[in-house]
Amino acid sequence: MKGRVVLVTGANGGLGTYVTQAFLDAGATVVGTSRKIQQSDFKHSNFTAVPAEISTLEGARVLTRQVVSLFGKLDVLAHTVGGFAGGQSIVDTDDATFQRMFDLNLNSVFHILRATIPPLRQTRNGRIIAIGSRAALEPNAGMSTYSASKAAMVSLLKTVALENNDAGLTANVLLPGTMDTPANRKAIPNADVSKWVQPATVAELVVWLASDAGKDVNGSVIPVYGKDA
Ligand SMILES: NC(=O)c1ccc[n+]([C@@H]2O[C@H](COP(=O)([O-])OP(=O)(O)OC[C@H]3O[C@@H](n4cnc5c(N)ncnc54)[C@H](OP(=O)(O)O)[C@@H]3O)[C@@H](O)[C@H]2O)c1
């Protein structure tokens, strides 16, 4: 990955931390973004923190312009921003929850795609890897807005793959099951964590898809379900 410029969204999150570190370990130049990201989050000379709010198109565009002006190009977008809400039936789900799930899981990806696809096309070898969820394909009771927002996101990514094949740009989406993150350990204290997906495994797959070896994988929706498959 040496010489490749990678933008990781959600870089300080449970998964994004691993994705950022994996790209740094692979020799990439990494811009990590989130609202609260700090330069001190990764002690590596190839890491640059650029705080941004990507729930608006303008925020995503400002961020992308910053990356290109700092490093001259953008080769890879690894989009991990997302979030979960659940526990209520559709009847009991309020507008605010619906809006929050679609802002976090769908609108953010729509904005960052619109902002980054032009520079990614220019490299003629660009990569987009986005993190969906198993729930996109397998909705559970009480998770309607999460599942629906992730399903719509999968649809967007497949469209990106179709629209940008001509420029050597690939777009793929990974669907993890429950991951072994600090937030999940806190939220579900009695779970059998041995069944959870390791974020490091997901991160390695993200880096592989971004590498030269991954160039023929496009428009894929990849389950990463661990021992619960
Ligand atoms: N955890 C799981 O078990 C699991 C399972 C399946 C799928 N997933 C999916 O995997 C992805 C990563 O999950 P995770 O557990 O790592 O989530 P997480 O720890 O909550 O991280 C979310 C990240 O997104 C950033 N973020 C949130 N809103 C933002 C905004 N408006 N603009 C910019 N950055 C924003 C957060 O940082 P700031 O607060 O600093 O902005 C944080 O870095 C998500 O898409 C999630 O849906 C997770």
C-alpha cells in the first residue's frame, strides 16, 4: 500500500481503529476522520487526522478537498461510519430514531460517495470499501431502521460499482455480524464473545480489497459472520 492515499471515515471507532492501523501497517498514507478524531489517536508518521462532520454534503466535500490538497490525490475510501438503534417495533419507532439511523448509515455514505468518487476515478485504480451489516440482508425484529438503512446502503454501493467500472474504480461492501468491540462488550456483558467477529479480521479484508490483489472484486456484498455463520 506504499504510496496509496487512504481516507478512513470513523477512524477512531471500534472497527475504524483497526482499519486505520491495518492500512498504516501496510505502508499506506492514511487520513483518519471523524468528528472528534485527534492527531494523537495514532502515533505514526503516515497518519493525519482531519476532523469532519460527514452528515452533510458540504462537510464531506470540505474533507475530500482537504485530503486532495494535502496529498495530491485519493486512492482509497474505507467508510466505517455507522451506528445502531434497536429494541422497538416499527409501530413504536419514533421519527427521530428513523432520521438518526438514515443520517448515520445512509446519508453519510451518500455524501462521502458524491464527494470522493471524482478524485477516486482520477487515479484509475481507486477503491471504495464500505461497512454495512449482516442486518442489511437479515433484518431482525426490533431493528427496522438500522436494517433498512443498511440495506439501502448496500444498494448504493452496488450502483457505485456499476457506474465506475470504466475508471478502474471498485466498490464493495462488507456485512459484519456482531463484532468484538469495547462498546459491545460493555453493552452486552454476558455474551459469548467467542462467537463475535474480530475487528482485526474485518480490517485485514478491507486492506486486501484495497490492494492490487483485490482489483477484480467489484460490486460484492461480503458476509463476515464469524462462528455464527
Ligand atoms: N459493532 C458491531 O458489532 C457492528 C456489527 C455490524 C456492523 N457494524 C457497522 O460497522 C461500522 C463500525 O461500527 P463500530 O462499532 O466501529 O462503530 P462506532 O465505534 O460507533 O464508530 C462510529 C464512528 O463513526 C464516527 N462518526 C459518527 N457520526 C459521524 C459523523 N456524522 N461524521 C463523521 N464521523 C462520524 C464516530 O466518531 P466521532 O464520534 O468522533 O464522530 C466513530 O469514529 C458501522 O457502520 C456499524 O454499523 C458494526
